[in-house]
Amino acid sequence: MKKNLDQLLAQLIKLHPKYIDLSLNRLTKLLKKMGNPELNLPPVIHIAGTNGKGSTLSYIHHILKENQFKVHAYISPHLNKFNERIIIANKEIKTKKLLETLQFIKELNNNQPITFFEITTAAALLLFSQSKADFLILETGLGGRLDATNIIKKSLIDIITTIGKDHQEFLGTSLKKITNEKLGIIKPGSSVVISKQKKIIKEHIESKLKNKKNYLLIYNKDFKVIKINKNIFIIKYQNKTININKPRLRGDHQIINASNAVCAILRLNELGYSFSKKIINIGIKKTVWPGRLELRKMNNHNVYLDGAHNIDGALQIKKYFNDKKLKIWVVLGMLKNKKIKEFLKILKPITLGVIAVPIPGEINCFTSNEIKKVCNFLKINSIEAHSIKEANKKIIDNLKSKTILVTGSLYLVGKVRKNYL
């Protein structure tokens, strides 16, 4: 059955000549044929931003589950299998049900042009409408305003995580343009959580939202992390302070992501849902999110897995290993639309060398030789590997460093995690 699902997903990719073509028109037409399932959803928490969307979603989901709520969730991309993207009442969608739903929608679409993300979002929305839940958490795929998840008509809470430069070919070259696209998810009357942002972005957001009739919660204004200790961090929310367990997820940026989630939960408290401090703390402590500075063991090596692929992600990695005073070997694979030179330039001070690998199954990725040329230009020691298997052998045979980082692509991380760790 998994083989049939993989074959069907491959067919869906071919329904549109472009993998990404931001528009809501095609999805609107298809959903109308389906009876508009987007109008029959539980209260929605919608998340957009450049970095931290998935982690923020996972913190919220764990807290809601701990409070005995049934939660639907829509996540992208996946690490190992497509089913990970669709959570129905706290459980990953079964392959049989997913296959049946996608086949039904493919037939209904009748070979009309539609992107892979649009048609799979249509499937998710149908599945969400067919099962009861207390909440639906939606993570945008790309941008916000024209993202397929933005087909929904209303939301309870909208969250804008940290914004940086990524996907400029679709969202615009300036931070202000990118920010405008992310803010496009905000619905009339929703509560809006704005994460910690660069000053220029924060000021732009405040000016764009000042006349909106939304309940705004802005980092450094309405909530913020005021202290970080060994085992806890302290959030100030409005005029109250609350001690929160430090998350298991590594990196100071995860404390910011957790603070976004806590802010959203405290707002739900004000909206009539009841969460105790104990429930919030247990939810944060239980949160796991694979592929985000995740530490695994391989022989005598500590292998960190992180799907970072943009400048802000590289900066977070650099800070983490700088704080630990560790020098690392980097196993790197990256898509060609990413700023590989800038990414590696940031990592150079913590890098002993790079093992360059292609991303399995990705046509539009840098070859190992192309990555090596960038390393040569930046005067970074590098080794070519033509597959993950070869990279794995080179690590075992050649590297004295005990610390390895696999990064540059979440798909690369997923393949390494599944097959080698």
C-alpha cells in the first residue's frame, strides 16, 4: 500500500509544470467541487514565518494534547514519509485512508493543473472536516498570503514566527515584502502572536497592523522572555510572570519558539479554555521535534541533525556550537535555490571541514562537486561524497572529530536519520 501511495504522490507532482506557483484560484475551484470542506473545520491556529513554525506548532500541539484536547495538525515538509504531514485527532493519518482520499481528489480534479501542495492540502482539509477535533493547527508551506493553507476563511489565533530572507524568488527580495506575505494569513478578529523579530521587521509589522481589529500580542511589548536559568525560563505575559520548563529541543531559539506557544496558550486561557501552569510545563517538556539540532549517536561520533537551509538557520547553528565551544565536521546537501555561499560563510568559524553530498531524489540540488567548489572559494576543507552511504563511510574512516552536523536540507536529514542513525 505504501508503494501505491508513493506512486500516486509522484503522479500528483506532475499535474502542474511548476512545483511552486503561488495562487489560491486552482484550489478554490477544486474545493468547490469537494463541497468546501474548509468551511467545516474546528477552531484554527494558523502559523506563518521563516523559521520556527514547526517547533512552535509542536509545542502548542503537545500542550493541547496534555490538556486532553483532540488536535488536527498540518505540517510540512515531512522527514521520512508523507503521512507525517497530516495529524487527525492526535494520530498520524493511516496510509489506506490517505491513499483513498488522494485518489478521490485526483479523480475529482480531472487532470486540471494544480500544484502538489495545493492538491495535498485539499486532501488534508477534507480529512480534517470529516473527523471531530477541538483545534486544527495549520503550518503554512511557503509565505502566507497565497499559501494553500490560507484558503481558510477564519482563524482563532494567527502566529507569525521569526521572519528572515528565504524563498525571495516567490516572496520578494526585501524583508518588508516578505513580511507582508507572512502577514497575509491574519484573519479579521483573530488574536495575533508576533514572535521576536529584527527591529526593522517589528516596526513594519506594528505599522501594518495598527488599524487592524485584531487582539495583538507582540514580543517585547506584550510578552517576552525575561530570564533564562539552567532548567527554566521566565516569561512575562501582560503584567504576569510565569516559570516555564526549558524545552528538550536544543538552542536558545527554541526558547523563543516555546514562548510563542506559551503566549498562544495563555491567550486561549483568556478566550475561555482552561490550562494550568502544570499542563503547560508538561507539554513543553514532552515536546520533541526531530531534525532540529537533534543529537544521535553513530559509533564514536555525536551526530547532530538540523534541517536549516537559510541564513537565520545558519546563525542559530553557529551560536549553538560556539556556546558549546565545539568545532564540527558538516555533512552538507542543499537545493540550488538556497544561498549556499552565505550559509557556509556563516558556519566557517565553527567548521573543521565539509563532506559535500547530493540530496537523494532531488534533481534541483547542488552536486557534491558544486558544493566542493564553493568550499574551495571560501577556503573551507572539503571532501566529496556521491551518496549518503559514501559520506557515512568517509565519516567512519577519516574523521577524528567526534562531532558531526548534517544540515542544509530537511529531506537530507530525514534520509540520514532513517537509514543510518
